[in-house]
Amino acid sequence: MKNTFKYISKISMALLLGMAITSCGSKNEEATEEHHEEGENTVELSQAQFEQAGIKIGNVEQRVIGSELRVNGVIDVPPQSNVSINMPYGGFVKYTEMLPGTKVKKGQLLVVIENPEFIQFQQDYLESLANQEFLKAEYDRQKELFDEKVASGKSFQQAKSDFLANEARIKSMEERLKLIGFSIPKIKEGTVSASVNIYSPVTGAVREVFTNVGKYINPQDVIMDITNSEDLHVELTVYENDIPRVNEGQRIRFALANSPEEWREAEVFLVGSGVREDRSVTVHGHLKQMHEDLKPGMYVAAKIETDSNETLTAPEASIVRFGGKQYVFSYAGKKSENGETVHDFQMLEVIKGYTEDGYTQISLADTAEDLSNIQLVTEGAFTLLAKAKNTEEEGGHGH
């Protein structure tokens, strides 16, 4: 009986001990799970890791961020800045050194045109000048005789007609010679030439050249096109649904296709009044600053700032993406473990807004926390993300 009692007692003790162990095991598992849950969005770096990662700490900044309308367009110039060079009376190209892309200044020699008829034009003009003094004297004499009732009215009228006709001829020939490009004072001095120089009317660059030395230029032919590069602007295409959002004076940021990260600025100065067949209008923007690398016809991607608000922002480099969500890291401070300094970081989910000038509007997904109070990791966020997710896959958290 005693042996039976002892056997039963041993079984009872074993059951009680097993239940205790099971209970402790459950508590430990719960603690481990709880510890893991608390640590899956946290990262710890040693002092050496902290320095190697180049971590920089800052604050969320209050900045003015604009809501933007994304559009496309081109670099262009207004019609008055595209100049076509021609010769009203035609002629042979005697000289030119212009090539597409050549920069020119206002008044610079572009081309020399030669035409034998130019000599006849100048000769006729000089002959009319030579007759001017004689016809004027004859007119004055006949007028005096007519006033004194000595000469007939017919002689006076003939002298007057000859004089006025010559004056009209002189004026018309002067205008024709000026139109061709001759200097009237030089012709009066006796300088006669079969060739004429054509000078640039604007400062800019040669866009196209349509001739060569020795080629005959007809009056209707264009010799070359020059673009006044001082008046470049952006022409953007905005579709009718977005037209009400665009107004004069709004800020434009645009980038070229070959340098999409380099943003330049312009300002809306004209919104088209007519909607085209594709349901769009053209929006023109004045450049804030001239850029040497801008050429008419270049494609641009642009953002029109349609509204602006003061909001909390973070540098773009501080925001990381994981699992389809956006995160930032906050610095939770440092502590000492086993005589070593350890830095703690917390991974926080954020909601992104508009981005401008390298800063992005953000708000915390957990509205219970105050975004303005966190110490933000401004550099090294990608290193922390890699550390956090690698540690999570290994089943622990970062040490």
C-alpha cells in the first residue's frame, strides 16, 4: 500500500512539474513573440556601425510646398524672335561663313550678295541727284517769271512737274537702295558697288542655312534663319480638364529629357484662349534664368505649381519604400549595453504628399504620434532599412 501511494505521489509530482514547465514555456514563448513584435520595426546600431553608415539626424521642416500639375511641352521662341534673312532683289552669294548653330551678334556680317543690277540702281540715283540742282533752279526761275506775268503758265507747270517728278524718283530710289542694304551717304560720296553686305538684325544663333557661295538667291528665297535666343520660353500643353487650375504668375518647374533631375524655373505669362481639336491649350512660360544649353524645339517635362501650402516636410533621401508603403526612421536615442554604446531607431510608416525642391510633404500613418517632435534620420535611411529587414528575416532585431 505504501509503495502504491509512493507511485501515485511520483506520478502526481511529475504531472505538476510538467504543467509548470508547460506554463513557463508558454509564458516564455509569449514573451519572445511579444519581444519580436516590438522589435520588428526597430533597429539598433553599434557606435562603429552608426559611424560607418553615415547616419545624420535632423528634424521635420515646415516648408511651403505646392500642388503641381504635370504637363509636357517644348522650348520655343515667339514669332518675332525667329528672323528669316533674305534679299528683296535677289543676287548671287559672294561670301558667307555661317553654319547652323553659329552664334551671331546684332550688326554682325552674315552674307555678301552680288548683282550687276545694283550698279544700275546706284547710277540712276546719282543721275537723279545730278539733275536735282538744275531742275530746282529751272523751277524757281519759271516760278519767278510766272509771278511777274512774263512767262506763260504752261512753261511754269512743266518746270514744276519735272522738278517734283525728279524729287519723287530720288526718294523712291533711296528707299529701294536702303531696302537692298546700301548706304546712301556712301553712294553720294561716289562709292558704287555691285555687292551688298547683309548684317544680322538680332543677337542670337543661326538656326538653318539654305544657301552656299555661288548660288543665286531669288527675291522670295530665305537665305538663313536666325533665332533670338534671348527670348526663349516654354510652351506647355494643358488639357481642358486642367485649364481652370492654370493662371498667370504661377511657378513652372521643367526639366530636359537628357537631364531629368535638373529642374529649372519659369513663370506662366500667357494661357491660350482657344481649345484645339485634341482638347488642349498652350501655356507659355517666361524663363527665370537663361541657360546656354537650351535650344528651340527641345522636349521638356514640366510641373505647374497650381497651389501652395505650408506643411511638414522631409528630405526625399529620408523616405524609403518597402512592401508598397513609405517609411522614415526616427532616432530614439542611445544607450549602453555591455559597456558599448548602442543607437536605437524606430521605423515609422508615413503618407507622402507633393515633392518640391528635394523635400516631400509627409504625415504619419499613426495619427496618434506627433510628427513635429521626432528626430528624423535625414541620411542613411536605406542602410537602416536593409539592417531592419535583414534582421527580421533572421528572426531577431538589430544589434
